[in-house]
Amino acid sequence: MVSPDHTASEAGPFFSVVVPAYNDWRPLDGCLFSLLQQRDAPSFEVIVVDDGSREAAPEFIRRWALRYPLTILRQTHCGVSSARNRGLRVSRGSAVLFVDSDCRLESDCLFVLRSAIVTSREGDYFQLRLVGDCSRTVGRAEQLRLTLLQKHMAQSGGRIRYLNTAGFALRREKAEGVPDLFDPFVRRGEDTLLLADLMQRGELPVFVPDARVQHHISLSLIKCLLKDVRSGYLEAKADRRLACGQVRIRVSHRERLRILLSMWRASGGPAIGRASCLVLMLRQLLERTTSLVCRHLPFRPGPGMRSEACR
């Protein structure tokens, strides 16, 4: 549990936890509660960036400021990349941890992550292990996807060819002097673009498998499928940017097929189930098909929006 000794000091906390929010106050409440439950945690602050929600943060969110340092920032709706960038700019921690509002940190997450950051001599970027909530079919499908994807992307030497801002940290000094860590042009897939940039510089995130973050999906299957279509549409812009680069980030069709076959074999046990695997395959098919179709549609930047041309 968080104790008074673990509140931020005048010199600044060890962690700044940045959480973007957009009309998802109930899931965010669970995320903030998981931060209260941290055992032996280093000092931390929490920065919630409200990306233009219909209503300002309700009282049951603001009350967490009584338990640990909490800052709530409100901006016009500019997208999750802009929200994360703003949270990073006002952060004071030695390390910055990005999580999503529908994620919950396991009770020793901050303790384990701090140990990894302190003992890592060459690592500046850190990917936490993401897991699913296995209480429902949608969550079991997510657990299957995350488990096999992270296993496939793990590299020798403790690195991983994977970056997901549902659980991603960096030393704050690496962001100093950088106008935008995440490309504010894209609304989804900004973490993949950041991974491409790191790979071009010869850097991969250090994988911290014992620092676990649970992706808690509260949506029904139908709402998840609709969200996947929207995600595929939004990811198309990031895919256009990736096509301009020299580093291959996305898995090939052959790799994707191999992962899907692994998923099917792994789903045979009672813990996951074939139904979860079928749900996952359907969600992946919808998202990737939408992204592939939208990638080839003409795009015209709106007023004030940066050109999509390769930089």
C-alpha cells in the first residue's frame, strides 16, 4: 500500500505516471485504485490528461488527490499522442511511466520497475509485461494475444521488438529537448512509430517481464469489434508513416500466420479456450483489414494539421 513515505518530495518523485483520459472515467478509477495498492513503491506522482471529455473529471476521480499527488490537466480533444506529450512536459519524475486508463498495475509493479531502471546500465526505455483479464471471453482473448505477441517479439539480451504505451517507461532525461515524444499527427499507432524511431537509432526497449500491467477490457464483444474497426481506421495514418521508413516494424504475413497458428494451439487448454481464440482472430481480421483499406485512401490534412509526407 502507498504510505506517506512514498509521496512526492520537493526534489521530485521517482516516477511520473501519465494517464490520458477521454470519457472513460470509470475504467480510470480502477487504474488509479491500482496505484494506491502498490507495495513498497518508490515516490510517484500521477498526471491525468483529460483529452476533451464531454464533462470534466468527476469527484470520484479528483478524490484520489487525497491519497497521492495527482494532477488533472484538461485540453481540447487533440488525441492520445498530444495528451501523453502534455503529461510528459509537466512531469517531474526521474522516470516517466505511461499507462492507459483501462489498465491496472499489479501490486508490485512500480517496485519491480524501479529496480529494473536502477540496475539497467544501458537501458533508457522499458516495456512492461501486458496481460489480459481472464474473467471474460474478451479478456481471455486479449491475454492470448498479448502472451504470444510478447513472446514472439522478445529478443536476446533482454530487449523486445515491441512497444505499447499501455505499459511503457523511459528515463525522463531522454525526453529533454524533444518537442514531441509521440507524433501528435496520429491518433493511434504512435507507440509503433516511436519504436521505429528507436530501432533506427539502434535502441530497443528493455523488457521487464515481472512488472505487470493488466489490460482490463470492460466492453462487450460487439463494442470491441466496433472499436477495432475504428482503431484500424486510425492506425492507417501511422502505417503510412511506417511505409516511409527503412525499418520493418510490423510482422510479416508469414509471421502473423505463425502467431495465429500458435494462438490456436495454445487455446486448446481450458484456461483460454477455442472460443477466445476465434474472438481474437475476428478482432485482428477486422482491425488489420480496415487499416489496409484505409491506408490507400486519399488523405487531405485539415487546417493546421501537419502534412503526412515522409519526413
